Amino acid sequence: MDIGKFKLDKKLGSGMFGTTYLATWKNKKYALKIEKISEDDLTYDLSSRDWRDIEFSKIFANNYPEQFIYLYKYDLINDCKHIQEYATGDIPQHLPKDVIDILKEKQASKYCIRKVYSLIDTTFSKAYNTFTKEQFYSFLGQMAYINLLLKKSGYTHNDLHGENVGVLYVNKNKKLDILGYKFPTFGVQFKAIDYGMIMNDKYILNKDKKKMHKYYKKEELSRLIRRMVVFENSKLITSDKDAELLKDVKKHFLFKTTKDLSEDVDDRFIIFQILYPEEFQKMYLKDKFVKTIYPEFKIDLVDFIFILKNKNNMQNIIKLCYKKLNGLL
């Protein structure tokens, strides 16, 4: 496989660190990602996010091709003409200073890394409105299993959101082997993609990244569920987007009623928005409030709360989704 002989058919998308193309080699289609790297990253070193990405793919992700995209090959370019594009036109200035500095260094570099992956059909965000209730429960079970696999081997993805969950359309009768269950897909298989933020205790991490890794070991699935089951189409917000608002909500007398549903304050912040949308939206929008927007909810509320309560017990979540999909609940 000579990456230099791949034909780039079209651009699939640009992230913060790289651009992915639909590419053809010997009449087969692949995803080819091109990223700028610094000169220091030309040498294999697990203190570098670029090499952690590759190490994760080769050592771990390639062993689970049903849950992760497959890395076929990578190479380095010494005189790279790639220009990284950003949605804002230039490097987003809202990012942390250390990230901006890294992006500037990479932008000025003449070196690139190219990686050839298996294809997906689309992303969760783009396909969100097409999913049935059954496919949402399948999504939750599949993502719980992905999270379980990661945690068992000491990994956290650290960037799971709608654009980093790939969708593969498969035969509607296809089932996945998950913890001994023949888990229904209802024609949609989900894969974790984009491993640039991957972390593990074995990697060389600074103090901030160690703190982030510790947090995501506990909260990664919970954050994914909060963001994707509700937020993709419902305009709700997470507490980390508005810390001052969370303080005000915690003082609201109705917030106390959520105590029985979860001990986690961030989870309760979400539950409050779902149970009391008018009260919350008046607090949030103030004089801009016009009418209540009721959140679109893709799964049963009782199951949503169960999943949040069991966010550190992937087996329970998988079992719930399996029973729901097989009419056992």
C-alpha cells in the first residue's frame, strides 16, 4: 500500500488537527487523514499526541474493528503542502493558549503525517434526526461497550461528541457480540473515531492531562449521554458551559426534587432542564424568553436516569438496552 499513489476523491471533513479525504487505492475506498506535525514529532515518542494516536490504533483499536476504525498504514512527509482549514477561517481563539500554540507550531511546519483508515458512512451528528428509538437504545448499548473496552485497558477517548462517533450502515439484521449478548444493531453500527486526544496512564502526561484523564475515567460515558441523547437537537446546555447559571439553578427550590434521581450535580443540572423546562429557560433567557421549548427526548426518561445512575457500570447499561431492544422490559 503506497499512500502516495492514493487518489483523493473528495474532502470528508476538517477537524482541529487534520483533514480527512475519501481516497481510492486499487479500486478500494478508504479514509485518508492528513495532519501537520512539528519537527519534534518526526521521532516516535509517546509524549506526542500524534504518536499516542497511532500507538492506540495499532495496539488497541485495530483489535476491535467492530467498535473502532481500522488503521491500515501511515507515513511521514518531509515537504508537505497541506494547508489546514478551520471553520472560523483561522485558528479559533477561544481555545486554551497551549492548544493555540501547538496549532500555530504545526501550521508553520513543513512536515505532515498521513494515515489510512477504514471508512464510515457518516457521523452521529449528521444522522441524528434519522435514528429510531430502537437505534438510539442500540447506540447506547454499543457506546457503553466501547467505553467498557477503553476503561478496561486504561484508556479514555477524551473527545467523544457527535462528530467523533462514526456511523456505519449495515444489514438491519446484523447483531454484535457484546458481553455474550447478540446485540441488535437495527441496521446502524457505531464506532469511536478520531483518537488525537487519547490518554492512558502509561503515556507521559502533564499535570492538566492527568487531571483530565482521571475525570474522564469516571465521566466519559455520562458526558456522551448528556450531550448526545438530548443536546444534539434540544438546545440544552451542560454545566461546564455556564458555571454561574449552575449556581443559580442549585438555589432553585425545584432543584432539590432532583436529589432522589441522582447524587451527581452535573447530572441533576440536566435532569432539571428536562423536568422543568419553563422554569429553567426563564432563568437562562431572562427577558429574551418567549415560549417554552420542550426537549426532544429519544429514550424513556426512566431509562435515561437509570443510565446516569449506572454511568460507571457499563454491564448494567448494556443489559438494560439489550432487554429493551428484545422486548424484555
